Amino acid sequence: MAFERVDASPLNYNQCRYGQSKLLFRGPRRSLKSDYISFVGSSETYGKFVETPFVEMVEEAMGIPCANFSAMNAGVDAFIHDPSLLGLFNRSQTTVIQVMGAQNMSNRFYSVHARRNDRFLKASTLLRSIYREVDFSEFSFTRHLLTTLKAVSPQRFAAVEMELRSAWFARMELMLRQINGRCILLWLREPQPEIFSAADLGPEPLFLDAPLVGRLQGMVDEIVEVDIAHERGVLDGMVYSAMEAPVAQQMIGPATHRKIADRLLKVL
């Protein structure tokens, strides 16, 4: 799902930039002149609708600046092509990377916006040849595209999913090889439901499973798994406007952020 207009909220996210990056991150901006921890991720790490996200909870507990290098709806592409950010990750004491879904990345079948990775830009000739009956001009977001493709033909969609998984692993491997120092993967897992519709894309993060994520084990110091099943839509303590309520239902709340922070503090 795409979440737009981050600033149209009663909660002030104090958005900021780091280095030469054009991405907008959650602030306030941290000083990077001494030791700090880098947190890299998407909407969950950003902390949409949450006054104190788990990044700030870790910072308070450890007494060290924690820079939240996370952007709404970001995929791996938002970071891997940004040498300014990679340089900042390399200067940090530890880099914590959220495992982001495979849907918001450019691949052999379609391309996405370089920074707003949930934005679908163009279908490749290959994808158009596989789905000749689909009008790709109707799509603006990757999730809408993929949901439609799977509904049209689950059999043909298997090739799309295979490509997304392959591209995700290659992109993650490339990013991790460019990050020096201690690196931790944060996997916010939502197990596959027992019952789901044929058009359902699956649990978040999309198209990933234990064998695939486990292949990165040798490239990081630790993989921290946190089960967040059934924890979306718990609105207690969240800050949002009436118009934002449907989007808030899709996000994790303060209690889940505390759970994530406690788990990270055990390894940090």
C-alpha cells in the first residue's frame, strides 16, 4: 500500500536530509560528528503515526545518536544507488537494515522511481509480452500493478515473483558488500496466513521467506527476527487525523515499536 503526504498529519516528523541525499528522512537531524548508529528502512522504521519510534527508543536506552535513514515506502533501490548515504552508513558504529519487501525495486519486468520506490514507472517489453491483455497505463503504484497481474494469471505471475526474489537478493548482496563495520538485519516478520485469497500477494515483507533471507547470513553480523503478526491496525497511542485512519490501520503502533526496540537492545 502507498502512503502519501507524510506531513499531512498532526504529528510533526521533523523531516530532514543527510549528506547529499535527496531523500527525506525522519528527524530531528542527528549529529554525525561522533559515534552513531544508522537505521535504514521503510515505513515501519520511519515510524509513521508513532510519536516515539523504535529508533528513538534505542537511542534513549543506549545514549548514542541513532540516525533514522528511513523513508516512506522505500525499497532497497532508494539506498543502493546513493553513495552519499552509503558513506554515512560506513562511518557509523553499527548499521541496522530493515528487511524491505521485493516489490519496490526496478527489475527485468518493470522500473520504479529512484527515490519513491512504490511508484511504478514503466513495464518492460518482456512483461508486456507475458501480459498482452493488461493496460499498464492504468498503474501508478507497484502494489496495484502486482495485485492485478496475479489476479489476471497466477500461473504467469509465478515468473514475476521469481524475478522479484532474485533481484531482491542480488540488490541486498550488493548493498551489504558496500557497507563496512557491524551490520544487523532487522526482519519484521508476518507469517503466511492459513487462509488467503488467490490474488493476495502474501505476508509482509512481500515475496520473502526464511530460506531467501537466510542466504544473507554470512554477510551480516546478525539477523534479528521480530514477529509482528496481528500487530497492524492496533491504533492505541497512534497520532493521526481522521482522514489518515485507513492508512493508520496498516501500520504498527507504539507497543510494537517497543517490542522491536527491546529485541534490538539485546543485540546492540
